[in-house]
Amino acid sequence: MRTNSTKKLLAALSMAGACAAAGAAGNLVLAPASSSVGLPEAFSLKVMGSAFTDDLVGGGFNVSFDASKLSLTSVTINTALWEFAPLTGTIDNVAGTLSGVAFNSFLNTPTGNFEAATLNFSSKAAGSSMVSLNASPTFPFANLAAEQVDVSFGSAQVTAVPEPATALSMLLGLGLLPLLSRRRIC
């Protein structure tokens, strides 16, 4: 049987361990956080690390987006920073997902703020889409001590709008419809 003091000691040690693990943290965000693009138009979002408190050896992420509005064309890992075995993941433009992006480094151990990757998209329909970063269960962020780092994942809003010339042409065409219908009646 454990005594009260043993129970208190075990509880204190487990709390200290939980606090130490919770100390390593950072954010993975998209830049810009919101943007307006033409239709159709190619554009890029940067995947940026910010406020990481530990030296990192690698990590990974997944992405989700509205496949009816956007198409992901390619992924580029910042290999100047993440030189070891970068994985650009698997793009599924039907489901609106990117899974299995990973990056590692033996030469660099970034901390603070850094660029991880670039996501290259193309807009395909008018409207707004959230592009969301998600944790990768296969490739968690880790520090030099091989401890998992707690990461908050961000998102960005992309709004695709028709080019002004396209919208003007469409309005002119709609404006001519009444004139064309009058000619047919007469």
C-alpha cells in the first residue's frame, strides 16, 4: 500500500513531467491569413512556423480546403532549412485534402519563426474557402531531445472573385437579353 506522502510525491512528479512537456510549443500558420484572388488565378500560401520555443528537428502537417472552389497544384518544402527527406505529401483535389507533408533536418535546428513550405493553388469557382492546416498523426513536430512539440495549427481564408472584365462582359450579356427577346416577339 502506498502512503499519502508517496501518492503526493508521485502526483507532483507526474505534474512536473506534464508541465515540462507542455513548455515546448509553437504555431504553424498560413500567410497571408486572408486573400482575394481572381478567377481563375494561380496563387500561393506560405506555411510559416512562428513562436517555436524549442529547436526543431522536423515535423509535418495535413491540409484541407474546399475542392469546389480551389485546386492544389503543388507543394514545395523549404529545403534550404529542411534538407533531410522532405515529403510533399499526397494531393487529393476531389476530397480537398493534402496529407503526409513532412520535413526534417540534421544540419539546422530552427526555433522561433521560419518558413516550412509553400502551397500552390489555383482558383476554380467564385466564393470563399478556408484552407486549414491540421496535425499529422504520422509526422508530429519534435525537438532535439526527441520530445513531441505542442503545435497550434492555423488557417487562411481565400476568396475567389471573377475578374472585372469577366463580370462586365457577363453584365453586358445579361443586359442585352431583353433587347434580343423583343426582336423575336416582333
